[in-house]
Amino acid sequence: MSTGGAGRSGGGRIWVLGLLCGIGAALAPGLLALAGILLAPGLLAFITDPTPGRASARPVLLLGAAAGIRPLLAFNVSSGGVAAAISIGCEPRTVALAWSVQGAGWLAVEAVPLLIRLVLDSTAHARALALRHTRRAIEAEWDIPPRDGEPPT
């Protein structure tokens, strides 16, 4: 008895991705090793990201891919194997650049919503204070008694 499309958890997609990864490891193990070294933080974020669509992992992987272009081109020019990939991937400057860019991307993805909330809350608070001040000025001008329970300005 089939449950239809509602009961699937994406097992087919994981199988296909595993198959493609295996094909990549068989055909270009050095390239895949170098990409794995450079994209390790992004891959870790992709695996551990619980949000739908992996919203915080995708920018991290994108920035890691952008930072890994030069080392991948250097590997392509060297025409080396796994040893060349590991030697390029173990250069501290290369790894530090790729990982720090991915870390900055993760920090931006996590911090920007908090900063936006802070800015919106502060502007709403400032607007509320300005409206209370304007209301008090109108109440004083028209001799209207202030409402009970109104917070002070």
C-alpha cells in the first residue's frame, strides 16, 4: 500500500545526491577533496541547518564557493591528483580565507534579522514617543483632560 507523496521524506533526493557524490569521487577525487576542504564549514552548516530550504546554509555555501574559485583554478592548472589537492587545501592562507568568508556569511545571516528587528523597534518606539508628545500638545491646547493610564513622555 502506497502512502503517496505526503509520506515521503526526501529519501530519493538523498540517494541521488549520494550517487552523484560517488561518481564525482570516482572521476575527480582531487577536485572533490579540495572542494570538501574549502567548503567544510558550509557543508557542516548545510547538514545541521534545520530551517526549511536550508536558508542559512545556502549563503554560506555560496560565499565558500566564491572564495574557493582561485584554489580550484590553481588545482585545475596543476593537473595534479589528490596529493596536489591536499597540498593546495592545506595552505593556511587559502583555508583561512575560505573559512572566514563562510563564517562571515553565517554571522551575517544570523545577525541581520536581529539588527533589523532592533532598528524597527527603535523607530517604532521613537514614533510612539513623538505621537504621545503631539497628543499632549493638542490636549494642552484644547484643554482636554489626559487619559487615565497614559504612560509619561
